[in-house]
Amino acid sequence: MEINTEISKEKIEKYFKITGEAIEMVKTHPMDVDRMDQANDFLDMATRYYSDAKHFFEKGDWVLAFGALNYAHGWLDAGARSGLFEVKDDRLFTVDVD
């Protein structure tokens, strides 16, 4: 089994694309109206980590950028799994599709 020890430009660009798509999907789909403050907080955290990832990437620190992208997507997945975000896309989120 081959072990990855480096983050390639292609890999990090792929994760930027996927996480960016997921953020846009959350912004254009309904959220749990009874927990709107919490849903907005999760989305805010995701977008802030995504912004941090862009900053680190532009500085050339791909390791920190990759870490920030994973945090961003973690917030999105947590929001989707908990029902804060009403998204049904198992390509972008860890959710069950009906």
C-alpha cells in the first residue's frame, strides 16, 4: 500500500472545488428553521475556514490550507448530518440519500 506523504496541487485544488460547491449548495438550500441560529453558525464557521484555506494556499502553505479545508468541510458535514442543512447530496456531504 502506497502512503501519501505530500499534498499535491491537484489534490488541494480538488478539495477547494468540492468544499466550495458544498458551501454554495448549503447557501441555496433550506435550513432547519427551528435551529436557524445554529445552522448559520455552522455555515459561518465553514466559510471562515474555507477563507483561511485560501489565505494559506496563496501564501504557499498547502499543509495548513489542506487542514483548514478539512475543518471547513467537517462543519458542513456536521450541519448536514444533524439536519441543520437540508441537503441530499452524498457526493458533497456524508448524508444518506433517499
